[in-house]
Amino acid sequence: MSTFKARVFVTLKPSILDPQGRTVERALSHLDHANVAGVRVGKYIELTLSGSRDDVEAQLRDITENVLSNPVMEDARWELAEA
């Protein structure tokens, strides 16, 4: 049985307004970073899983799509590396 470290990245879909991203963008502009645009804020989650790679990938896919993200509004991707 192997142990894996997963990194999950969740962001709003491009068609969804991101008020938190807009707030950060405005704050950066007020702090003399006016050249920054298109700020989007998302989530980053780390998990440690154990098992066979195929089983862990299937479990991670299910967790990402059904627990950590809302597929209607968010895009999610994950990276998996052996720990």
C-alpha cells in the first residue's frame, strides 16, 4: 500500500462573477499595483491518501467532484504524487 499526497485546486468558472477577486483587484490598485487585472480567488486543499494508485485516483476524483467543489459553478483539478 502506497501513500500519496494530493493537491486540489478549485476556482470559479470564468462565466461566474468573482466578487472576492474584484475586491482583491481593487485593493491592489489602491496599493499602487494598478497593472494587475483579472484577479480570481479560489481554494487550495491538500490531502494524504493511502492505497493503490488506481483506487486513490478514483477516490480523489469522487472527493473533488462531489465534496470539495460545486461542478455547476466551479472548475477543479488535482495533482497526485507519491509521498
